[in-house]
Amino acid sequence: MPCGRPPAIKEKAVGLPISFEFFPPKTPEGVVKLRAVRQQLYRARPEFCSVTYGAGGSTHTGTFATVGEILAEGVAAASHYSCIGATRETVRVQLGELKAMGVTRLVALRGDLPSGYGMGGEFQYASDLIGFIRSETGDHFHIEAACYPEVHPQARSPEADLQALVAKVRAGANSSITQYFFNADAYFRLVDEARRAGIEAPIVPGIMPITSSTQLMRFSDACGAEIPRWIRSRLLAYGDDVASIRSFGLDVVTDLCRRLRDGGAPALHFYTMNQSQATLAVLDRLG
Ligand code: FAD
């Protein structure tokens, strides 16, 4: 792709609704850079953009500020919101803040506290949070839950993890977004099992573009997403050759998205890592 000027992406060419995920920048430079990244990504006409929320409320200000900027840019924004360590009262107050800002979409999560913090708080699971949001705010929010094609690392069993998703949908989640994965069969199996368990809500695959092997391996170790051996060994063999990593990553992720689209995925949610090029390159190829 020519440097710095990604071609316009036509919504119909991709063939599926898409959404983008950002994290709240930590520095003023990061805020400025993310604004430019968003403008580039908006060419792909996302259905919405979401902003992550640090567990324990650590990014509350940055998350809400970024969500506010996206709304002011005329794009639908979803705030992630995690309940670990939270009380009903703080959640009630912050839901009020989000409503006052005009936010109508949430990605509602349990979250993970750094080790040593313990659980604390008045919510144990994301399903408790989702039920609370519904009881407090009715149908105001469209709520997305998280789900895990390769099973959440703390789940007692795959079946228990499926039941956790059932509980989130019964509590009021409208749809769910998956953890990223590189094995399309794991996604299709989750969808089949969810349908058999009575879940009709859409299950949207989360897509992680590959731009750096060290970053990908670090994240995957932390969240329990598997990097298949054939991908891992090639990434390791490329060493510091960033161009080859990106080119290989583009092939892998585009093929994955094609399989998901052809297999009936209802939408694609991109973990952009606050970068535009890798995501736009995939969308361009999909067109
Ligand atoms: P839960 O659904 O509560 O599940 C947590 C664990 O408990 C699972 O192992 C589940 O199987 C188990 N469980 C659930 N209910 C029960 C029950 N009734 N009995 C027994 N076991 C149960 N983290 C952040 O901190 N900020 C973010 O912005 C963020 N965004 C994310 C976005 C997406 C799309 C995804 C997939 C993940 C995101 N995460 C984020 C990570 C997420 O917070 C972690 O994966 C967390 O460990 C689990 O969150 P959850 O909402 O799936 O929790």
C-alpha cells in the first residue's frame, strides 16, 4: 500500500459491517496521533468505534474523553466498561455520565485487575454488571459482551465458559464480540455451540491485525489467545524484518477475515492498537 495514503474503502466492497477498537492514549501526543488515525479509519465507515476501559477505573477519564471526541466527530461510540472492584453506586454515577454524554453503546466486561489486587467490589461477573445496567437504564444502551472462541483462561471448562456467555445474553447483552483468534474453526464452533444453547444474539469476531511479533506474543500470552505454531514459527524466523512480518500478517489476517465472512460472521471488530495502516490494508484486500 502506498505510504500514508490508504485508498478509500467502500463499505459494500468489504461486505460486512465493521467496527474499530481503540485504547485511551496516555500522552497528549498520543491523543493527537489517535485523532489522525481515526480520520483515516473513518474512510471505512465503521458502524461504531469503541474505547477500552482500564480495570478498576484506571482509564476512566481518558476513556470517556476519547468516547466524547468520537461522538463529536459524528461517529457512533461505544465505551467499554469493566466492573471489577466497582460498587453499584460508582457504576450508577458513571452510567449517568455516559448517558449525559449521549453514549448509547457499551461493551460491558468484568475486567482483570493486576495480580495482587484481589477481586473486591460488588460485581463478580460481567453478567452481574449487564443485569445491573439493564435494571438501572432499561433499553438505553446497546450492550456488547465479551466471548472466547478459545475459552477464557480462567474458565472451569469450555461448557462453563459457554454458560457464562448464556448468562450475559440472558442478563441483557444484545450481542457479543470475541477475543481475537487465528483459528477460524474455533469461532465457528463457538457460534454452533452458542446457537445450540439458545443464543441468537450476533457473535462478532474480534480481529487482531499483525504488525509486530513481540507485541502479539506478549498480548496473546496475557489473554490466552493462541498463536498457531505455523504462524509463530514464521514470525520468529522474520526476526526484526518488520516489512516481512507485516506482509505475512496481512496475508494471514485477510485470509482469516475472508473465511469468517464466507462462513457467515455478522460483522468484523478490529483491535486497531491505535494504528490505521494494518487494519486499512486488510479492509482494502477484503474489498
Ligand atoms: P466474565 O464473563 O465475568 O467471565 C470471567 C470468567 O468467569 C470466565 O472464565 C468465565 O467463564 C467465568 N464465569 C463467568 N460467569 C460465571 C459463573 N456464573 N460461574 C462461574 N464462572 C463464571 N478488559 C479490560 O480491562 N478493559 C477492556 O476494555 C476490555 N475490553 C475487552 C473487549 C473484548 C471484546 C474482550 C473479548 C475482552 C476485553 N477485555 C477488557 C478483557 C476482559 O475484561 C477479560 O477477558 C476478563 O478476564 C473477562 O471479562 P468478561 O467480561 O468476559 O468476564
